[in-house]
Amino acid sequence: MPAPRTGELTVIGVAVAGVVIVAISAAVGGSIGDDTLPSGSTFSYGPSGTAAAYQTLQRLGYAIHRNIQPVSSVGGETDEPVLILTNPAEPASNQDRRAIQALLAGGGTVLATGCAGATYLSSAATGIEAQPSMPQTYTARRRSPLTLDAGSISMTAGCGSPMLGERYEPVYGNGSHDVVYEARIGRGRAIWWEGTTPIENRTIDRPGHLELLLNAIGPSPRTIVWDEFSHGQRASLWSYLAMTPAPWALAQLAVVGAAAVLVFVRRRLPIRARVPLARTNPLEFVDTMAGLYGRAKSGAAAAAIARTRLRRLLLASSGIAPSVSDAHLAAAAAGRVSMAPLELRELLEAAERAATDSSTSAPTALPLVRRMQAVSARINGG
């Protein structure tokens, strides 16, 4: 086989590289939605995820989308958005807090949950988590837009004092422990929940939970921005390239590369002569053998061949020694061909007599051969 030329190797290398780039890009683009996502993520369908709440708001007709940019990017699309921060993984930075304050001053609404969520609303909050408690029921402390049709809620708490400041008033609590606060800041409204329990997948269907979320969002139409940046989701290289003609260019490169590989492989295949067709087929072979037996006027040979084949099949199906007599073979194998042992023995003995008698004619051997082939077909599952 001739050695490949340098130009052909270049084409193949470019094609393979294009296919690899497309595969990696698709894998990166489809990595979002892993089951290992943190609590509060709208991408998570686990018990502590919030995919159910996100999809419920979509079906209710709200203009909602996920945000994988820093908090400072929120607010450019609309003047009064609703920003939802569910159980952020890390405390807020000073830049995050300034962006939140600007959003609230412009009339937006911020709903933050979890210990780290309090740091987005107050620089005094530490965001330190304590030992989480078992879910408990908390009742409304006072009448508020948040408590409409939601007189009580269930929540898992574990933050202690949030240290949000004097402007924040408790809305839900139990004894001396408050778990929901709200405050009017500028023209906007800030809300903090100690836990994400009311909107988690496993508990959102409980009484008062979805109502609490809808009360926090307020009347439609409002743009809802659900933060995923604080859960570690970042804009990937693929998400940037998706807004450019690069995906189409990569797809075209992959098609050209595949075509080049096919052409190269076809040119390099070895040249072989065509396989000649057989001059006879199985039916012609049968006719030929029948003609030979007919011209020889000997049914003994046909009976001998059919008997030998039948004995071989019976021995194989019974697992006994080839030297056994017809009587023993018939007794062992009769059940496998649905025949009486005596009937099978008589068939084998009659075939032996016909095979050893040179004067056996074809008309005499034909019924025996047909019976033996029928028995053989039973063994073969016919």
C-alpha cells in the first residue's frame, strides 16, 4: 500500500481536530444540570434543589430567567426586577452589596435565603452557619403582604441572629426565634429567609410555601432574575461562542473533515477481485445427487446416508457412546423425537436392512428416507 502524502495527513489532522472541538464544546455546554449541584440551585432536581419552583413560575407566565453573571449585572434589562438569591455558596462582597442597594433604591425586590444570603443585605451579617435544626412550623408575627394566604410555614433554621439591622422587621417566627424578615429600602423591598425550605423541591407543595414565594415576588408582570452565579455557575467559553457564528463554522468544519476522511479511506482500500458466483446452488446440488442415485438404480446408498445422519443426530442429542446398538439408541433418544422406542428401533433396523441389501430399489428406499428425514427435522427443531 502506498505511503500517505503530507497533504492527506494534514487534511485528516484538521478533520479530527474539528470533530474533537465540536465534541468538547457540546460536553461543556451540556455540563449544566449535574446532580451534584448545591442546595437551592434551579438546575437541581434533588430534594434540596429549586427546579420545581423555577418551572412553576415559568408556567404561571412570569418573565423569569437564570443569571450566571455577577449580581452587579442585574437591573439593566428592567427598572424593577425581582432578584432571588437562594442559599448562596459564599458571602457577598462589598461590590455585591452596593449592587443590591442600587437595585433596591430603584424599586427592585431582593429575596435572599440562607446564612450567606444575609450578607447580601447587610455588611454586619456574618453568614456563619450553626447546627441546622429539624424543620419547624413558624407562624406570622404580623400582617404583611408576605403573609397573605400563608399564615404559617415550615422551615429548617440554622443561622442564629442574622444581624440585618433595625430596618428589617420579623414576619415569621416561633417563640424568640424569627426566620423571615423584610424591609423597605428606597422604593424597593428586601426579604430574607433563614432557610430555603419553603421553595425546595421536596416541600414547595406544602400549605403556604408557594404562596409565600408569590407574595415575595409581587404582582405580575415583573422580570424575575434567579441567581445561579453564587452557586458556582459561570458563563463558559461555549456560552460566549454560542452567540457568534463559531458553532456553524465548527459544524461545517466537522462535515468537511468527515468527508475528507471518507475520501481518504476509500482511496486507500485494497483492490480485490470480485468473488465469483457459484455455478451451482443448494437446490441444483440436490437435483444432481438425486439424478446420480436414480441412474445408479441403488436405493441402498440413499438409505445408508440417511440412516448414518439420523444416528449421528440421535447420538449427539442423547450424549451416549457411538457404539451402542439401535435398540439402546432408540430407548435413549425416543423421547427427544416424540416417538415410541419400538417405532424408532424398527425404523433404524429397517434402514439398516435396506442399506446392506444391494438390491434395494429407489421406490423401496424412498419411504424410509422420508421418515428418517422427518425424525431428523424434529431433532433440529424443524
